Amino acid sequence: MLITIVIALSSTFINAQNNEYNLASFITKGVKATNTHHLGNAWLNFLVEANQDFDQNITQATFSANSTLDWHKHTTPQIIIVTNGKGYYQEKGKEPIIIKKGDVITCSKNIEHWHTSTVNSSVSYIAIYGNEPTMWTEKLSRDYYNMVAQKLKDKK
């Protein structure tokens, strides 16, 4: 009898919490993304979507190892917080780098760039960016990705 009461109260308490607060978790991968602007497997977890009171999107992206993401840019700055794994990051006209768990990188507005997993490691990051659509500018070819991977293979 006591167990039944505890379970009933716990359920009520949990549901009350969900109704009073807008909760999200970056622990889960989110939904599998369609392969429109990437090759390989990717998941998106929309943690916070911009609205009239908060004009920023906060999205967790997870890419399996050896995935690509096309060149793109944003009309607002973008902040990338790497939460797990290793990835590549490159801005147009600059050398690519390896990003890893704990790294935070800021990309200025209207800078063409790409970021994704390394050949041998998945990557998860939280991206913070404004409430404007991403502008996809150019396909990132598998050949270019492989060239970056080869160039950075000995770097930690």
C-alpha cells in the first residue's frame, strides 16, 4: 500500500515539474538528422529554440566518426562548445584545426566555416547562434574532408 502511494505521488510530482518548467537535456543525442547537408550520421537536439524573449538557438549536434558537414555561415556569431569527442573546424581562408572536448570556439558572423567529427572519433558540441536560418554555401567533398584528415592525423 505504501509503495502504491509513493509511486502515485512520485508520478504526480514528476508531471508537475514538467508542466511548470521548460526542461531539456544535452545528455540525449536528439533526433537523427536527414542527410541534406552532411555525409554520415548526425543527430540534432534542439535544447532552446529562439523566441521573442530570447533571440538565440542552442542546439546540440552529434556526428559519428568520419562524417562531413557542408560549408555554411550565420548572420550572427556562433559559439561552439565541444562536450565530447574530437572534430575538425575550419573557417574559409584559414587552416583547419582539431577541436576536442572542453574547447570553445567563436565564429564571427558571416564567416564561412564547417565543423564535424574526425575520421576516428565522434564529436558532440553545443552550438549557440542567432534566430536566422543557416546559409549553406558549398558542399564539403569527401576528398576535401579526407585531405584535412590526412593533414591533421598526427596532431592532437
